[in-house]
Amino acid sequence: MNLLADFIVKRKTYILIVFLLLFVVSIFMMPDRKLSYNIFDILPDDIESLIGLKILSEKIAKGPEFTILCEKDDLNEVENLVRKLETLPYIISISWLGTSQDLTYPEEIWRDSESWYKDGVFKVSITLKSSDSYKTQIEQLRGLLPEWAELTGSEVISYDMEDYFKNSTLIYFSLGILLVTVFLFLTFPSFLVPILIVFSMMIGVIINLAITAVSGRSIYFLMDTIVAILQVAVTLDYALFLYHRYEEERLTKERDAAMASAIISSFKPISLSSLTTMAGFFALTFGKLTIYSILGWILLRGVFISLIVIIFFFSSLLLLSDKFIAARKHRVIPLGVGSLGRFMGRFSHIFSIIFLIFLAIFYYSYTRVEPIFDVNAFLPEDIPSIATLNKINSIFGQTESIIIVAEEDTTGFSDALSTIKNMDGVNTVIHYSTILDPAIPEELIPADVFDRFRNNGYTFALVDINYKLNEENGKVLRDSIEKTIKEKVYGKAYITGESVLLADISDIAYQDQSKTTRISLLLILIIIAIGFTSLSVPLVLVLVIQLAIWANIGYYFLFNIPMPFFIPSILGAIQLGATIDYAVLLTSRYQEERRMGMSRIDASDRSVYWSSYSIITSAGTMILMNLPAAILSNIELVRITMGSLARGGFLSVMMVLFLLPALLVLLDKVFKYSSYKWSGDDKNE
């Protein structure tokens, strides 16, 4: 470590130049990162529903389905529109009222018309050929449609979201940086240091995002915002640790020696602090959904990059700016909490009872929250494709469907479809074997009827159902369909489709939540147990932060607010990993005072007094970085996610400052007998 510190202070100018060059290069590379706006892209590639979708797209060349809402009660006008659509080369098939009804009959005797015509509104469904991108097709279709016709579909929503979200991450990140800079100005006596800290944090984030761009992998758009904001929020402490130690060493040593000593002295606390944060992020990498696994790896990389930037770049920047740092000082807003620790210590029994009451309330609320898996419910209603989808669902009802894909020569496929057609909850099964009269010779049937359902040796069938697949009836129906396919089809067959993919997200998300939460808890418990050489201390510290997490999730139940499905896993790993440091810092100071022979109440008072500044500064950074996106974003999915992280920082700091001191005083003897060298003599008790 001495060699590293000497290298940094001697090569500070070269280090500064290297990082500034990296920063400039990263700025140019960062815009090339690929963002996805389709929620199904978070699924792992190896699940059968995605394999089936890949066959559907690459082998059968069947692309997505778009829906056109025609708010024109004029059959001739709609029929003319359908004829225009039929001339487009990228449309495979069109389904509308005319494909299921004889339009020469009077409207009064149309059968099953409510699927395609209701309340003076027509619905037209089109299936596109498979393509790498549907941007051109969407733009052409919108140019073709009259003013009374509107387009929607998952790919259309993704297209609209890309335009809607453009540059949003940069805006939220910039505003967060501005708020944090102002916050540091108000709490730091130096004018220059907050700028140096924030600039160093920005370099770490930009480099991390540039690496994501170089990797070429597409990430879900929400990850981009989370990474940019959280990397600053959870690593700014490292810069504070180094700076404060440098200031302390600077009182007795010259500049280079002070920095070398500061790097050596602060490396351990910075490393330990980063370990708990990285443990939470590492737990996310065990999730199957990429919104967890990829996010976890990018955040892990971000913490490591920020650690390198602080140790090398920030220290070099401080050295080269040393004479300017002390030039001007100003008054600051005190962040102390007075004698809160003494008050908490004296009434530890009362506050411990309050802790237990909160524990029961928040845990109950946490267990009662029902997550929402359809993220379209959290997207802006003023986006054209979302507004159209909502209109269709309100008029025609929300429909569910399953697509069954198999090799064309697979034995028993038609027999399986006949069985599925008669299942409870199945509306229709659409395949050439179900819509053609078996008595008609195959050679008399037009080839395009078969070609609609087959290509390159594969075939597919569309199953319209009346249940939602992520609800109990839907799960039973899906199990029945899968069982029938397994028993009757001699070959590989897959079930896929948007409804199936959404149900798979639901199933995997529940597994991921349990797995990532357990792993993050276990890793952080081990790290704290080693740090304190204690069996009981890690349990109490983790429980305090876990209470804040339960309160954060229970908030959605208490205020009856819909919660996206990924929030529990994100908070269970990120909030725990990012804010457990608050509890560790306060407890470390309490243990230090107890080892020096101070009484429990005095130790509580001193620990809260001396650690409150760092804890509030860290929590304030986390809250302020997330606040712009939580308040300003028009995308509810972003607003809810970043709001949860900001609220998590606030709740954690409240639990640590207002409940943890009481538990430390009350459980002091438990800690003493279950820890190695917890405290000194108890003669002052």
C-alpha cells in the first residue's frame, strides 16, 4: 500500500492527464450504448418461451402483431383501409371483422362481432414479417393511416418510448449532480472541494456507461438511469473519507506526505464500505431476469471504477489543487443532531418497543403488497400507442393468447390442438387443421391458407383464452395445455406469445426475489460478522435496515399504490447494500467508545454525535441524486423506481439515527457475550 501511495503522489500529473483523456473518450463513446424498451428483453435467453419466439421469428418469419383502432363507424371506409394494408409487402396477414363474417349480411345478424366491432369502433389486427427493426414499418403505417385510425402493439410502444425517453438519463443525472453540489456547498467549508468531489464522481459514471456502450449489449432503459444515479449516490462517501483524512493529515504534514498517509489510512475503511455495497449488487447477479443480473454486474463495475477514480484521480486532483482549497472558506449548515444519542440511550426500552411495533406493522404491510407485472400500466398515457392500447382494452376488453410452435411434421400436433380447443377457458384455436373441413381434399385448398401457419418446416397455432396466465385459472389452463402437448405431441413443441412471456416474467421474478434477497442478506451478514467479530451485531444491524426496506415496500400497501414487480428485489439488494454502512459507521463508533471505558449512554451520545454528519451527508446524497427522476419523470415506472430508492435512503437514515442507538444500549450485554472484545470494563455502568 505504501508503494501505491508513493506512486500516486509522485505521478499525480500523469494520473490526472490519463483520467481526463479517458473521460473525454468516454463522453464520445457513451451515446452509442443500446437501450431496450421492451420488457420481454429482460428474460433469460434459455427459457422455452423465448426459444419458441425465436423459432417463430427466424424460421416461420412471423413478426409482431400490431392492432389498429378504427374510430369510424363506416364499414366501407374500414374495408378500403384493409385493402390498402393488404398491398404492403411486410404484412403477412390481416384479421378483422371481414375475416370472420360475411359482410353482405345485415349488421344485426353478424356473429361473434364484438371481438372486432363494438360501440361503433372497428379493430384490425395485422401480423408483420420478422425483421431486425420495425421502425420503418411503424413510420410507414402511421403515414398510411387516416386520422380516425390509431396504431399500437408492443413494438410500437417500444418505438414511442425510445423517442419519449431520449436524453432523460442525462437530464436526471445532471439535475441530481446539481442538487448534490449545492448540498455539499452548504455543508462543506470549502468552495472548491464539492466541485472536485462531484467532478470525480462524474468521471467514474461516464467511464462505466462508456464501457456499457463498448460491450454492445442492449440494456433495459430503466437500468441506464439506475446505474448513472446510484453510482454517484453510493460511492461519494469514499471521496469524503479520503478528503477528511487528508485534511487531518495536512495539519501536521506537508502536502505529498499528507496525501500518502491519507491514502494508506483511508484505504481500509473505503474498502470495507465498498464491500458491503458490492455485496448487495453482487446478489443481484444471481437473478435470472437481466434487469437484476446485468444491472448487478454494471453496478459492481461502477463501484470498482469509482473506487479507482477516488484513490488515483481524486487524490491527484486534491494535491494539485491544494493551495486553492484552503484559499476561501465559508460558513456551513451544521448537520449535527445534538444530544439525540443520549436521549435514545436513556429511553432505550421505550424506543426498542417502538422498534418492535414498527417491525410488526411494516412486515405485515410488506407481505401484503401485490406486485404488478404488466409494466404498460406504469407507462405514460399520453404516449399515442399507450393511449390507443388503453382504448382497445376499455372497449374490447383485455385479451390473452398463447402461440404453440412445433416442427411441421411433428406427429400428434393436430390431435393436441383438438383437445386444447375443448378446454375450459379456451375461446378459439386458430390453425389450418382447426379451421378447414377435413372432408375437403388438401389439393383443393389454396396454398396461402397453409402458408399463413407454416414456413421452413415449422408450424404454429394461435390459442385465444379467457383467463390471465399469471392468475390461478390461467396457470391451471397453461399447465393443462403443456401437459396435453407433452402427452400427444411426439416431438418438440413450445408455447410462447406475449401473455406467456409476461407470465414467465412473473414466475421468474418471484424466484429471483427470494434468491437475491437471501444472498444479499447472507453476504452482508458475513462481512459485518467478520468486521465486528460478532455473532449478534450483524443480526441487529441488518434487521434495522431490513425494517427500513419493509417500510419502503409496505408503503405501496399502506397507500394503495401499484408497485412494479422488480421493486422488492431492487430494494432488497441495493437499499441494504448501500445503506447498511450507516449502521456500521454508528456501531463502530459506539464500540470504540465502549472499548475506551465509556458508559453505554455516553457511548450512544458520542457515537451519534460524531457519526451523524457522515451518515446524513451520505443519505442526503442518495436522496438528492434520485430526487429529480422521482419528481420530474413523466414515466411512472422511472418515477416509482427512483422514488423508492430516494425514500430508501431517508428511511434507512431515520432507522439508524432514531432506533439503532436504543438497541445498542439495550443489547450491549448481549453483544459483549457474543462478540470478541466488544467493550472494555463496565465500571462506568
